[in-house]
Amino acid sequence: MLQTWRWFGPTDAVSIDDLMQAGVQGVVSALHHISPGDVWLPQQINQRQSDIAHMSNGAASGLAWEVVESLPVSEDIKRQTGDWKQHVRNYCESLSNLRAAGIDVVCYNFMPVLDWTRTDLAYPLANGATCMRFDYIDFAVFDLHILKREQAAIDFPEDIIQAATTRFAKMSEERKKELLQNIVCGLPGAAESLTIEGVRESLAVYNTISVEQLRANLIDFLAEVAPHAQMLGMRLCCHPDDPPVPLLGLPRIMSTQSDYQTILDAVNVPSNGVTLCSGSLGARSDNNLPQMMRQLGDRVHFLHLRNVKRETHSLFGSFHEAEHLGGDTDMVALIAAIVSEERRRQAAGRADVSIPFRPDHGQNILDDHKRTFQPGYPAIGRLKGLAELRGIEAALTHQSIEGSVRAAY
Ligand code: DNO
């Protein structure tokens, strides 16, 4: 497992010097300033590589840009509108430029309009830490009473609608504003930052796009870009929907194991792969992450290791981002499945034996409370996550227990 860390570029509050002290082995980054649909030019890519390769005193960091997260897919490509064909050609050109710079792994998502969605960015926990949270009732308040989406009432269970109506009646103006901001503001990695009017307009454009249509559009996109990536020797990996359910009436197509299987089978080349994000997928009680790793492992090119605690017993409901080894996903079993997959790759003589992973998100703890980070991306909370995750891998691959782990998984 290659221990990587997401770095948002020179403006990131966590510096390359910090990453070195955290002991990371590689960097995940993106050129967030380039609009979706535009080409990433060689000199822009090289500049970011140089930023990653150097510490603040100019000395070599020894770190490289290992994974692109994300090379965003434009809304036009997702809808097949406007200049979408040109955007696909541009996507292929960006891939060629990245490959020429020595970067092989590219993450993207196919979520319409919104990237990941939370109702709280700093939810206080009993021990003083804060974390990101999705409160299903607050989300219903937003959809039914703030956004006032016409079809919203048919998308929520009756008890959630009742609870949302009661809660909205007592909600302070301040919380209403905060809720709006948390849900519609461009979150880290989001391709586009949105206002409420912007959300309404963007949602309206998807009114006519069904789940089947969106899936067909993803397959059309992959039918062009995956063979190109394969020819270049690159690996593409689709990030799941976060959270993995339909939201705001938008179609969602990457929420379950069978969603992934459909897409992998439709464009059946090794470069068409998966970003296994245990936190996103783990918000649904029917997603079994170790099993997904065993079933899809062959095509998992990138891992986001994170945990969520589901707060209800339903298939989907409120959840919060737990500590990396807390929450509802059995992280030890998941890492054991990853280690097994890497063993299989080694035996098969594959070049991509070491799968890049990053500690995805982290709770704000200790000095994180005194600094401003991208929501979900504090320095110490993530460092704690990385330390715990690498500890599991070290234990599972230790020679004294390796045989028993192989037998168990
Ligand atoms: C959030 C991230 C996502 C992710 C994109 C990938 O923390 O996991 O924003 O980067 O969905 O395309």
C-alpha cells in the first residue's frame, strides 16, 4: 500500500514540509484552478510537480505527484450537452500530458452538480473533537423548506418529512444560512462552487436525465477515455457518490457494488477502475466494504480509507465521520482484503502491486481547532488516521503473522 496524502497545492495550510514529517510516501493533488473541460497543459502539470518535489528551503522532498484527484468531468460531458465532445477530447489530451509527466493514476467522479454533501462541517463530539456530519432531517429541511424543490416531498419517508417540518419551524435564521452554506458551497475537490440559484438552475437541467441516461453517458465517456488511458498505460478510477443515495432529485449511478460492476463490465479494460472510498460507500448499510474489495479488487486503482458511524438502523440515514478505526466499516478486514489483493497482483506479475491509499478526511483534534483547513482535511486528525492505517498494514504483513492472515482472507 502506497501511503499518500491529499495536497491542495501551494495555498494548502498543510505544507510539503509537514507531509514529510508525517512520513507520507506520495502526493495526491489536482489543478483546481483549471475549469472542468479545459486541457491541463504540460507546464501547469510540471509546475505542480516541482511544488511537490521541493521543501520550503528548496531542498528536494523526494515526494512525487502519484495520483490526480480529480481530473474533473464537465457537467456538459455528464449531460452530453454543449461542447461535450470537445471536452472528451480535451480530457484525453490532459491524460496524455499527465502520462508524459510520469503520472499514471487519475481519479474522477460522475456525480451531477454536487460533489460530496454534508449538513455540518464541524459537528462537536463528546470528547471535544469535531467532525463532518450528514443529518438526514436537516438535509430534508434544506430540500423541502429552503430550496423548496417541487418534487422533494416524494423523496423522503413520511417520518423524516414530519421531523423536518417541526425542526424548520424552530430553526434559527443563522442555522438556516449555515445549512445552505454547508450544502451548496463548493466543498474541497468540488469542481464548481454554487449559489442557491445556481443549484436550482443546475438541478433543472437534470430534470430530463434519468438514471439510465446518466449511466449511458458515463459509458460513452469511458468508451472514449478508458481505451486511451489503457494505451497510455494509465489507470482511471471513479469515485463513488457521497453520500451513496440519490439527492435533490439528481440521478446517482455509482453507489453500490453492482453499480460499479455494471460500469466495469460495460467498458472492460483494466484501466477502467475504481476509487474505493470506504467512507462514502460505508454510509449505506448494504455496502460491505471488505467484500467489495474482494469482488472489485482487481480494478481498484486508488483507495480512500475513512470510516463513518451510521446513526440509524435504516439502509440510509444520518451519519457522521468517525475515527478511522471507529465507525461501521471493519477497517482491519478491509485492509486485509487489500493486502490479499496486492499479493495476488504480485503473483500475477502486475506492475501496480502497491495500491495508493490516503487517509481520507480526519476529525479536527488538538491544534487542528486553532487552524483553518479545507473542511475534512485537518493536519493532525489525518495524521492520526494515517498512523493507525499504516499500523494495521504493518501488523498484517508482519512475517510473524503473515501466514495466518493469508489463510483468513
Ligand atoms: C472529498 C473527496 C471528493 C473527491 C471527488 C473525486 O473529500 O473525496 O471531493 O475528491 O469526488 O472526484
